[in-house]
Amino acid sequence: MQTGRLALPVGPLNHQRDSLALDTGVAELELGYARFMSADLESTLLSAWKQALIDKKKTVEVDGETYTVRQTAKSKLKQVDFHFEDRELRGLEQNPNTKSRWAKMAREGGQVMQFLEHGKYIAVVVDGKVHIYR
């Protein structure tokens, strides 16, 4: 028997009815699609988001390691590169001056941080909620 994963159909779902909170590595459905993500990774992304954007720390601690929060040169957005397990991740504050729905949330006062792995967007944290990209 497998643990830590939940097999769900991939495809459009009823947003309110089918949303699941991640507790133990089950699929995230907030964007309307099933996606697997470990609960450890989710809590790590939430922690990095909180330390960088909410607590406004100059460093972020992940798994006992400390990583510097920098600012991007042009837009002065917060950015932090860190390791989680065998993954190299980057947290990047959402640029409010773009046309995405995440930028709109940031313009409206939301605390939004995108997460990338090898230059590809993998997740976003908005006001403490993790959304996984398909």
C-alpha cells in the first residue's frame, strides 16, 4: 500500500468542492488540477515565504542551513536561493507590475512569492496558501 500520495483524476475540477489542503503529501487541487507535492516541500516553501516576506528577515533558514535574502537589481524584489533535499530552489517575490493574476494579488496587498526549480516555476505561495503549477 502506498502512503503519502493520493491518486486523483487530472483535469478540470470544481474549485470549491474539490479543493484539498496539503497535510501529508496529498495532491493540491487549488488550480483545478491534481498535482503531487510532498508535505515537507510544501512546509519548506511556506517557511521560506514567511521568513522572507512576512517576517522580513535578511536570511532564511531551511533544514538548518542559512540562505541570504537578496533584492533583484532592477525591480528590488526579494529573492532567495536555497536547497531542499536534493533540489535547488529559488523563491522570488511577485513583481506587481506584470499582468498576471498573481501580480494583481500583489498589487492589492497580497504577499506573493513564486518558487522556481532550474528556471521553471513550480509553485506560488499567496498569503500563506501554496498553489502548485501543473
